[in-house]
Amino acid sequence: MKEKLMVIDGNSIMNRAFFALPLLTNNEGVYTNAVYGFFNILFKFLDEDKPNYLAVAFDVHAPTFRHRMYDEYKYGRPPMAEELRPQIPLVKEILEAMNIQCIEKAGYEADDILGTLSSHFEAKGFDVTLVSGDRDMLQLASGHTTIKIPKTKGGKTEVDVYTEKDVIEKIGLTPSEFIEYKGLWGDPSDNIPGVPSIGEKTALKIIQEYKTVEAAILNWENIKPKRASENLLEYKSRAILSKKLATIVRDVPLDIETGDFEVEGMYTEEARALFEKLGFKTLLKRFKNTGIEPEGNFIELADMGQIEKELQLALTQEYIAYNLVSLDGIVYGISVYYENAEGFFVPMNNFNRDVILGLFKNFFMSQNKKISLNSKFEKVYLSKFDIEIKNVVFDCSLGGYIINASKPTYEYDSIAQDFLGESYLSEEAIFGKGKSKKTAYGVEQSVFL
């Protein structure tokens, strides 16, 4: 099996994460949503691809060689959001703590680093995956390099995957022709000018026929429509410049030592402490079974004997926290936690609902002091099964309302953010919304743990 390298475009993925998630802060007021989203994406691709080697490339906040070629390169692009800017060094700090290689080079963009690393490691016989939100990456697809472009659709993350074959089938051009196409059409997002009156469809048609900008210029008289033909001749130097601006450099002078990119020793005590400081409780689960484990993990119970045993232990406690995990009024499971213990989650789809509720009946009706998230819903729901919840001494949603009655929501993510400084994906971020909204069974069970 070939060895695998994955390279992530750090700025691109952080930008995507920042706008995909609501603003989050930890209990010190540090913005964290882009950091949280970035590492969720990073871990997703690590789990799926299992690369042997990994690197994250970043832009340097300084002019590049493209700016020297064209003063107006990226002119007019809005400045980075002030809430995003301080999160970039945070991501770099965590990556360093996880022994993940970060690379940046003055005068070049992260795209050029991805292009250089893919070229270098392809030549060594590696399979390469490039992760970016930038479609410019399509020019790098090959028989050994795959491009993955994550995007948010309907509240969930989807990934467009492009091999060389995919680029040809989906775009209608080879990866190298994609650069030529940018030469004619340009790229508004980077303020690459292209040729006036040659839009995406016309540029695609011209390159499909003539293959290169230079060949199209030589055959300008044969190009339709007439306006495109005339402008191609008049603005031929601009077309060639646009092609150069759109071309990703593949020979950035980098000191590349293969061993520096090896994926190993990521789950360090330093990284765990940073995740904890930022309030990333769900990401802390990554440190389970690594010898650096956070407190308060949840386990999913797999059989009736386990459930009965855990309930008996819970009933020996003075205070017990619980939650009916629900979505749109449907209960999908029950979670229980008490101090100095590993909490547990019972998924309803694994068992008969009436049998599970029968087991929990004594639990709910006991005199143990209970802490709830939404006792009003729980009491109404359980009353349908002749179960009365007794001795609820604290309701988190009601507590949040009493402290601040002006908030629009008192969901778990809002409460955790406001009072604990901890970050959790919202219900909408997990399940989506509208017609594309998923049921709880449509997502990985681990979101409940």
C-alpha cells in the first residue's frame, strides 16, 4: 500500500469554518469558532483518509510575487474579520503542540505550498490529498493527487472530491487546461482580470477547442462571438498575465524533510490543555485511550445488563444529571451523569422503547436530587408512559432564563457557551434545517456522547 500525504490549506479551511459556525468564545472571551471548525474538519479527514504524513499550509500576511506582477491582484477583497484574525495563531499553536507541521513562505501563497508538496511527494511515489475550499486546486489533480473541497450545504458539511478523471468529467477540462480557462475568464474572487466579454461558458468552449491561451490567441479570427474574438486579440497580454496569476507554483524553495510530516504523537498533554482552555469538550474525546484522558467521558451502553448495572450505581448518588436526548419532540436516547463517574448514554434505536423506559421508571421516580436540561418537556413526555419525574432540584434552561430573560434561546450549546465557556455544535449545525434536516439516526451516534 502506498504511503499517503495530506496537506490542508489552513487559511481557506479556517475561513470556511469561521463563516459556517456562529461566533463562539471561551470563558475568557477568546473567539474560538474558526478554531473549533478547523479541527473538526481536520479530524474528519484524518479519520477518513488515515494519511501517514500531514502538513498545514498558511498564507503570509505580505505581498506575494503575484502582487509584483499585477498591483491589483486580490484588490477589493474585504479585509479579514477581526474576530477571525486572532484565531489563526491559536490554530498554529495547537498544531505545533500536536506535532503537526505548519508551513508558510514569504512571497508565496498557501496554494503554492500545496502545489510544491504535492509535486515533491508524488515524485517519491506517495498518494496525495489536498484539502482546500479553493477550486484553483483543481489544476493540481492528477493520477496520484486528489483534491477535497469541503462545503456547507443545508447545515451539514459535504465534500466535493476531484481526481484527474473527475475534473475532466465534471468540468470538461483537464487539470492543466483549467489554468488556461482561468487565463481567459479570470477569477473575480482574486481580481484576476481575464479578457473582457469572455465569460465562464465562452472561456470553457474556447479552451476545449484550442487547449491553451496562446493557441486561442493565434486563432482569434475563428472564435465566436465576434466581441470575444476582437477582445482576445486586443487584450492578449492580459490573458497571458491572467494565466500566470492563476498558475499555482510547484517549486517553492522549501526545506522538505519527509520525516517532519509523519503523523505521530498528536495527542500530547500540551494539546489537551489547549483544547480544555478553549472549552472544546467534544474534541477532548480524542484523547480518550491515549493515556491523556479528560474527565467526564460518556460511554454508549450496548446491552440490558449494562444498563441495569449503571442505573443501580447512579441511584447510590445524591445528585444525578440526566437528559432526554430529543429532536423535534422525538426522544432518541437518555444520558445520565454523576460526579466522579463516566456518564452513559442509552440509544433508543438499539432497544425497545417501552422496555428502556420501564428500566428508567424507578430512576425517574426516585428521591435522588436530579439536574435536568429541560424538565418541562421531559415531564410532559414521560407522563404519556405513566412516569413521574420526582425531585428535580435544578433545570439548566430555567436557570439560564432567570439569569438572563432576554436571550432568544436556552439550548444546551447556548448555556454551555454562556456559563461554562465551552463550545458545542448547535442542533442546527449537526442536523441542518429545512427540507435537508436529518433525523438523529441520520448522523453519527458519537454526536450524542
